[in-house]
Amino acid sequence: MTSPTLKPISDASISPRRWDTRRRDKAQRLERVARYVQGKELRSEDAVNLIAILLEPGDRIVLEGDNQKQASFLSACLASLDPGQIHDLHLLISSITRPEHLQLFERGIARKVDFAFAGQQSLRLAQLLEDGQLEIGAIHTYVELYARMFIDLPPRVAFICADQADRHGNLYTGPNTEDTPTIVEATAFRDGIVLAQVNEIVEQLPRVDIPGDWVDLVVASPKPYAVEPLFTRDPRQINELHILMAMMVIRGVYERYGVTSLNHGIGLDTAALELILPTYGASLGLKGKICRNWALNPHPTLIPAIESGWVESVHCFGSEVGMESYVAARPDIFFTGRDGSLRSNRVLCQLAGQYGIDLFIGSTLQMDGDANSSTVTHGRISGFGGAPNMGHDPHGRRHASEAWLKLLRGESPIQRGQKLVVQVAETFQRGGVPAFVEELDAVEVGRSSGMPTAPVMIYGDDVTHVVTEEGIAYLHRAEGPEERRAALAAIAGVSPIGLRSKTEDVARLRRLGIVSFPEDLGVSRLEAKRSLLAATSMADLVRWSGNLYKPPSKFRNW
Amino acid sequence: MTSPTLKPISDASISPRRWDTRRRDKAQRLERVARYVQGKELRSEDAVNLIAILLEPGDRIVLEGDNQKQASFLSACLASLDPGQIHDLHLLISSITRPEHLQLFERGIARKVDFAFAGQQSLRLAQLLEDGQLEIGAIHTYVELYARMFIDLPPRVAFICADQADRHGNLYTGPNTEDTPTIVEATAFRDGIVLAQVNEIVEQLPRVDIPGDWVDLVVASPKPYAVEPLFTRDPRQINELHILMAMMVIRGVYERYGVTSLNHGIGLDTAALELILPTYGASLGLKGKICRNWALNPHPTLIPAIESGWVESVHCFGSEVGMESYVAARPDIFFTGRDGSLRSNRVLCQLAGQYGIDLFIGSTLQMDGDANSSTVTHGRISGFGGAPNMGHDPHGRRHASEAWLKLLRGESPIQRGQKLVVQVAETFQRGGVPAFVEELDAVEVGRSSGMPTAPVMIYGDDVTHVVTEEGIAYLHRAEGPEERRAALAAIAGVSPIGLRSKTEDVARLRRLGIVSFPEDLGVSRLEAKRSLLAATSMADLVRWSGNLYKPPSKFRNW
């Protein structure tokens, strides 16, 4: 029975191996901090000391810096460690948002970072990289970073945040569940240590978002965790160009393709879209026919459409400050728990947005002649966030829908539909800077930062439609790259790309339906007025919500 | 302050609306069944009656039929309902595997199905469709179906299964966590009802996989839930052609591209690959350089590579019958919980496999001249399972890796790498049926079943490499569709596609490195012997595992 090939079994190099080194390491670390801990609970004043004992130089850690909520107490603790003791940490963090995130590198506590988005810290991040104080593993989208935690980047310790914990370590996240379950799962089930900061420790949680089983340590932080309103757009800032483009999208895309399930990026264009559904959209008889099911954070500008009965469901990546009571009062629309408040989940909403919806629309600041786009600007390393995961055609999709089938490609019997990926851009940005350019700034940024590829947000070959105030380019209908470029140029105004356009080309493309101007779509520029907005101010949104929406003070000007 | 556009607020059509209809409906249904329930617990003998009262005609329900585990008690209960009382159900189910799944349709209890995979029931499913007894919403991949539960297909009731529950409804899934958390989240947070069958109800769970908060009803089933060993391949069935192809993949793909993170499909080719890592792979000095991090179920044929120190980590979609003790004894490799056993999670492993790894390799039975492939055969509607999600290039990926960068496409500064998608096929299947054909059977199946598109498993434009016993076609290196076709034909033997190949073309393609024969790769056909397998039998695998692996009886022949 014994096979001659079994020899390797007795090979000395492989025999006496421990298979529980991670588990033993975890037990030893928890043992080291045991004197600071009662049950799973530690005192906030002990946090820095405990973290110093818990960690070892070179550890790979994950710090909850989500798109929205921030483990701000724990990040401050980490930044005040003694770099003589703890150094060369490898930091996994979705969003580098807080000053202390980069203090970790300035102070020599951390050395390497894998992240997804840098936002306001992007300039300083680029400087630290140039100064050699920081090493970038890779720049990801949010879900890519989580994916790698299950593959080659398992965290040793996770520093996370939640609203409340009970004595068993069960966690209640409230509406901003976001990324916490995913980060905890990646850590806890690979014998990593999970340390949660919570706003308070209570006897009985309103609901359980994360089982206490998965959590090792809990600290009540002196102040609630930080969270920013990122998805609030003041309707006052919406102008007639935004409204014109929104009208074109409704007629030329949503109505034409029968788009029922979708995701909106953040921007004034998409805010305008949300706000003219109950007015312009209703006048076209489209209620119930388009925009029913959403993968979207709770955008305040969606309130009028919800209240007018346009919306069947909204699944959320995260929450939005001020929307808590409104969402809780609309459980038929939002995903809510037994406690009544929102349950969001970034990974599941990304899944829903990738495989369950027909359209993504987002704004861009810069696009090249091949419809590649990026929001990267010189001297900044801003990262990707989540847009690339929404803004591409998912080749792993196999089910059909009405909208998806309208983009069948190819003549052969082997066809597939396509996700609608719509990019909106005014031909010129503020200050007269053209949006359509010969080369994206991202190319130079990538080159000068030593990135292996240029940090392109949305690739042109994934884009099906580009919308400007001039019209819509139906790129998916174009034959070959030359015609795609001509279609894009036709709506690029007097930008460098637009100036390439030839009158006779444009006429032909309009005849073929590859380019449409507003008049081709039955959209009158004269009608593009702010009076079409169902709400023209934050106060209007509050009124639509029946006073349930509570805008953060910076948005309250009445 | 009041804007003239606020008129819709007072519109009679929108004002008095209830926003908690789902929640009230849930409360009413639970009230109806309260007399059968103590705490959350019901008696198994009451289950059919309770389900009959709980449900209403036309309900959309999800039944846990995962890839592996099956809520077999609940499916039997559902199939024995009175169709006069409960009918026209809309069934969401990942895998139609059990006879009673289709009895639901034969008996008129269910009417419409949205699913991902039909397997052994595929023939009967096709017949029911033809007979008009069943309506198909769409055929999905697993994760697509879950995605839609968060968008336009929210379930009213979820019928799920787990190993154990406690009195609070907390669930312990054991190693086969699989899809349960995702299904429960989609249902519970949209005011649906979650009914779990468990093998037993206990005082104290070994660990919590799903919080009791999310679960409404629990029943201890008379028999444990059904689960099949799907990922076990007996090494005895591996022949020299499998081994030859495995050698070519190691030299021509894994070594050449530096593939460290990967997923293997199920098949004898990939089982051979796993089994020659500790022998052939080691002789090439590749240990530690390739195949370190896996997104993979616990394949028994991976045991020798794990024991030989090749493998750093394995994250799992599900588990595998018989592998429980082995996995529990290797926590450094597998994701395990406090109880010591595996924690799997299909959605997170799909995420990891899509965005966190560099290569997918799978076997196919049929491929056309453009490298489109399918396992669909006439008269069957087998669905997709999970392969399409692994077997495509994820356009939402933005981070780079060594392997990914080796597939940079295009000359422009806007480049991106690509996932390696490798398809393995012998040029002829058993019985002399050619694997390479003019037209996939899937095309005719799609047409005759009225599918909107042909059920293609992996699209040719996503495939980077095709491997046969003749050689490797490096499709991603080919320029244009003609050269791709020529490269594929060059390795397609004497199949209809292979016969198109011209000798002078082949020589040119080999010179360009677009086609490689074994001799081009330094692989000797004479070395492709079964003696290269680190295990040649199930008994060998058991020995490698230190008797921790317990093969199911059907695989035990000693």
C-alpha cells in the first residue's frame, strides 16, 4: 500500500512543524496585557500602555479608517506610541483621513502602508513618500484591500470602532456598520487580535452587529468616534448646467435603456438627477419605470424621490450623518435592524453594486480622448476608494436584465450584455480648466510617484456613455476606437479634445445615434431651470423629510 | 423660504403612506405562528404546519441549497405543503440539488425560480421548463444571486441551516458557514423572517457564526442537514496526460509569471497540479516562490503541499466532508474560529478570489475556436455556480502584483495588468468527443431554452492561457483575433479546431512565444509519470494528513 512517492513525509525539512504559531502568539500577547483587562474591557487611560505591550515591531495591523467612520481614539493612541519600542508597523487602512494616520509614519511608528483612499491627506502622503518616510505596498479600492486581508495580508491586530459593546464584547455599530464586520472576520478567524473602541459599554445592546466571540478587547473611548458627512450636497449649489445634464441622462439613458437598478456617485450632477425625478421624471411618466432599486448611501438629495414613491429599496455601503432618524422611519426602503436603525455593509453593497445593478453614473474632473478618467491631480496620491468597483463592466455577471441586454455586443452567437457605465463632465471646470485633455494628470503623477501603472479611476473601455452639457456620446454604439474618439470629441466643446471634432463627423454620428444633442433627446435647454429641483435648499430637504432629516450644522444656514 | 417646487409634498398621491409595511407584515406572520413557538424554538413535528401558516401564496422565499450544505429538512417540509393553500412561491436557491427542490414545482407549490446551479437536477429542470411547470427568472452565479437579494429580490422568508443553535437563536455553522450569513443578512435586515434548521439546540455554542438577533425561528431537525463531498478527487484517477499538463502549467505559467496567489477549479488536472508541487515543483526549486496563498475549498489533494510547507494560507468558500479534523489541526493555514474549526464564507472568498489573487485555473469540457467555453450539454440547464466570478479579469482591480504586471496590455501610458485565467482541456474527451468545437453546445441549449444569451461559462476574451496535452497557447500575447485563433488551433490536436492549424503558423507562433510545446518549456513527456504524484491514492492522502483526514466512505477502498 505504501507508495514510493511518499518519501517526502519523512523528509527532515518538513516533519516537526508547529501549525498553531499564530494562535499561540495571540494567546501570549493577550496574556501580556491581561493585567490591564477586566473581562474584555480595558480602561481608556490604559489604552496606550496596553497597545504598546500588545504590539511588536513589524506587526501588520489594520486600523479602521473607513470611508466614513474613524477609530479616532485608537488612531490617536497608536500615534502616541514610543517609536523606540514600536516601529516598522505595516498599516492596512481603507482611508487615510486623519492627521494622526500620517503621524504614525512621521514619528517612525509605521513604515509601510496599504490603502485605498487618501483624500485630504493626499498631498502630505505624497511628500512623505518622496521624503522616504513611508513605503506604499499598493493602492487599492476598498474591497480589494479587504480581499487581500483574506489572502496575503492577514492582520495581526485590528483596531476598530463601533457605537456600543456589551460585557461579552458583542458590538452594535448603529447605522455605520460599513467595513467593521469584514475587517473583524479577516482578523478574528486568522488568530489575529480584535480591539474595539466603542462610544459606550452597555448592559443590553439594541442589536448585535458583530458577535462578541470575534472580539478580544473593548475600550470605551473618551469621545465618540469621528464620522464625516460625505454624501451631503447642498441643492443651492446645483446650477442649470447640472440640471441640463440630468435631464439628458433621464431621457437619453434611464428612459431609453429602462434602468431600474443603479448607483450614483457623489456630485452635483447626480444630486440634480435625484432632485428632478419627482418633477421632470414624473412629467415624462417614468415613475415606477426607472430608478427603483438603489445601491447607495443615504443621500439627502434622494429624500424627495423617496417621499414621492419613486424608490423601492436602497442598500447602503455606509450611512450619512443626519439621516439616521429619516432612514429609521423608512424601513420599507432601507435595510434596518431590530433596533430600527440602518444596517449598512460596504462589502455586501459593493457586491450588490457590482453584480446586482445595471448602471453606475459618476462625475469626473478629467478625461482623455479615449474616455479614461481620473480625479488625481499633481502632487497628490489620492487613491481609488470604491468608484472603480462600480464603474466597470463585471465580466463575472451572467444574468440578463432589460437594460443589460440593450448593450449586447458582437454579432456572434456568443454575446453578452454590458453594465451601463456613465461618466458626466462639464467640458470646462471652474477657472476655465478643460475637463477633456490630451493626457490625464494621472499619467505624470503615476510616473513621478513610481507607481507601476497610472492611477486611472475609470478606464475608457469600461465606459458606455459620456455626458456633457453639449450632449451624450453613446460610446458603446461606436465601431472601433476611431469612432469612439470622434463621438467623445463631438461633445467635448472647445476643450483640446473637442477641437478635434469635425462638423461632418458630428452630423453622421448624430444620424447614427452615436451622439445625441439635447434637441435630439427632446430636451429643451430653456427648461433646464432650478425650478425643476424638487428641493432647492437644505431646508427644503428637511421639510420633505417631515423634519426627520437633521443636517449637520455646517449645512444649516437658516 | 418655501420654494415653489415643494408642491409635490402636498400631492394627495404621495401623502398618507405607511413606511413599515414589511415590518408589520413580519410581525403579523410571527404572531400567526406564535402558538407553535417557544422562545424561538419550534418542534420538528410542527414544522410543516407552521410553515403553511407562515407563508402566503406568491411569497418570494430563499431556501438554503448552497453549493455544499442543504437545508434538507426544511426543503422536505416545503415540498409537503398543500398547494391548495400555498402556491406560486418564487424560489431563490443557489443550487438545485435535491429532488424535493423540483417537487416544489411539480406539485404547484412554487412557480418561479432564480438560481445559480442545477447539477444533477439539470435534466429534470429543463423538462419542467419545457412542460411549462416552472418559470426561470434568471440563471446567475452564486454571488450574483446574493447581490440581487440586496437589490430587487429581497426574500420574505429564508429557510436556512446550521449545526447548532442556542436558546437565543445564535447559530453555529461549523466549518460549512458558506452562504448562511449573507442570506440571513439580506433577509433579516429587510424585515424578512429567518427560519433555521439545526442539527441540535444546545445551551452553549462553541462559537457564534450568526447573532441570534438576526434569527426568528429555530427547529432541531430529525436528521443532520445534507452535505456532499464535492471537492474530493481520488488520485488513482489521475493519468499521465493530467500530469503532463500540470507540469506544463507549473513551468509555463506558475514559474514564468511568479504566481503566488490563486484559485483552482475542481478537476483531475488541478488535482494533479496540487499533487506534483512537493515533487516536481520542489525539484525546480519553486517552493516558497509560487502557490503560497489560496482561495480554495479544503481540497484533500492539497494536503501533501500543505504538509511540505508550500502553503501559507487557504481561505475557503465552504468546507469539504472529511477534512474537518485536518483543517482544525492546521490553524496557521486555514481560517478557524475559537472552537478550532474552519470558518468559511462564500461571499468573502469570492471577494478574495476576484480582487486578491492573480490566477484562476479550471478545466473545461468544450471550447470553441475563440476560447469561449462551457460545460453545458444538450437537454440540461446546469447553470453557472461560481466559476465565472473567478474566471474573468476583474476590471475593478487597481493594485499591482508581479504576475498581474506581466500581462500589461497596450502601448499607451494608460495600461493595466490582467488576471491570469487559464483553461485546461484535453483535446478529446472520453469516448473520442472533441473538446474543441466549431460551436459550443451552449449556443443551441440557450436558443432552445429561450435564454436571452448563450450560457457561456468562461468567455474567450477573459482567457489568457489555454493548456492541452499538446502545449500552451499564450492567448494574451497574440495580436488580434486571428492570431488568437491560430494560437488556440495550434494546441487543439486533431479536433475540428486543431485541423485548421497550419504548420508554418505554428512554427512562427512558437518562435514568438505565443505557443509553447512541452519541449519549449523544458518539460519532458517521458517524465510525466504517476510516480510524480505525492499521493497516488486516498490512503496516501490520509497518511500525509497524519490520519487527520477522514475520507467519506465512498472514497474508502482499503
